[in-house]
Amino acid sequence: MISEEQFSTELDLIIKNAVREDVGDGDHSSLACIPSNAQGKAKLLVKDKGIIAGVEFAQKVFHYIDHSLEIEVLIKDGAPVEYGDIVFYVSGNSQSILKAERLVLNAMQRMSAIATKTNYFTNLLKGTKTKILDTRKTTPGIRALEKWAVKIGGGENHRFALYDMIMLKDNHIDFAGGITKAIEKTHKYLANNNRDLKIIVEARNMAEVREILESKGVYRILLDNFSLEDTKKAVKLIGKTCLTESSGGINEQTIAKYAECGVNYISSGALTHSVYNMDLSLKAV
């Protein structure tokens, strides 16, 4: 996984690029009709129900735009909210508040939707030892925000990107000439390049599970599109040799059943690629 320093850098890049994209050479709407020294106050109003996420990020955005802006947080990240709740107040230069408004709303609406869905899936797994994971199926450019939202919702992060974990999927295996060759080449690559990265290997059937188990140094086996029956067989066969992960076609109706098979993790791209933004507004008070 990436370090806190790397994650912080990603957030800085997101804010910098988003402001560049949205503000350009100036917020001419505000510049045209609001005095530069005008002071104002606004509230973040919830018009939906779910888990709020992005409050801490909003603070980063406001302070990036204007360090003098003051934020009074009433509801923290990860808390349940409903229609009419006020999450925070922001006060200070009116132009600065308006300049940050859209970025704050876009991020918080998206993050809150992801946190809400993750929380729902997490609750479906209660009573089991299985944990929910996200994937790399994220919106280009804002992966850090979406993975942050998953954690706020009670889930865990899979690898952040291609560089922080080895994951040998079907195409890697086929291009490398098979599972055993792919794993052998991976160990050699890591040794030659002095890299210490965990290795996950995808299995498409029980035969591939058995072949993976013949190799050493595999951190986790991904059981891709396995039936419930084969998942149970695979978990029993793998035992404590390495961790297990289920993925592929698992939804809210089947997630608990897969967890009951004993897998350590269930990964779901739906946490980030199939959500509807929470309805939030920033209103002057």
C-alpha cells in the first residue's frame, strides 16, 4: 500500500488540478459582482440520507483556496446523516468560498455515495470474518478520494495502483505462458530489482488453485467468478497457506453467502463505479 506521504501528495495534486480546471484565470462570476473584501458564511446542507464523507478533504480545499477561511465542523467523516443536517459552516472571504464551492461539493457528493455503499456492504458482512475491498475501477484522476471514501465507509483498500502490489491476473498469466512461469518470473523480477511487493495470483478454476499452491511466496489467491460450491472447496484446499479473495459477479444478494464460504476478502468494483452521488448543497447563511 502507498505511504501517508504518497497519499498526501495525491490529494495535493487532485486539488491543484481541480482548481486549475474549474477556476482557470479567475472566477469571473464572483469577481464581477462581489467586492474583493466582502465577508460571508455558508453551510453544507444534506438533502439525502447516508454516510457523510469528504469533510476533511473539504477543509483541505478551503484552506488551499484561502488559508483565512474558517470551518466549523458539526458532523465528522463516517457519521450517518439525513435530510436537513448541516455538516459544517465555512466563513470568510465570499469570493474564496464561492471559488471552492464546486470542488467541495463534487468531491463530497461522490465520496459520500461511495462511503454509503461501502457501509451497506460492510453491514451485510457482519457476523463473518470477511472484509470488503475496493478495486482499481475508479474515476481517473481522483482515485485517492474514492479509496479514502471506502475506508470512511468501513471497507479496506486493495492495492492503490500498479506500483504498490503485484497482481497476476488472467492476461498476465496467459502472456507469461502459464501460472507457474508467471510466478517464477515475478519472484526473479522482484529479486533483481530489489523490490518487496506482495503477490496476488488470480485463479479461474480449481486446477489453477492447485497449481498456484505448488509455488511459494504467494500472498493471496483471488478466486475469480467461482461458484459458491467451488469457493468452499478452494478455501478448504488453500487452508492457511495464503489469504483468499473472492471477486466477480458478487452482489448484495450473494455477498454474505460468499463470506460464509470462509474467504478473507471480497473485492467489489461496484463500491466505486456504480454509485449515485449524495445530494448536498452549499448555501449562504
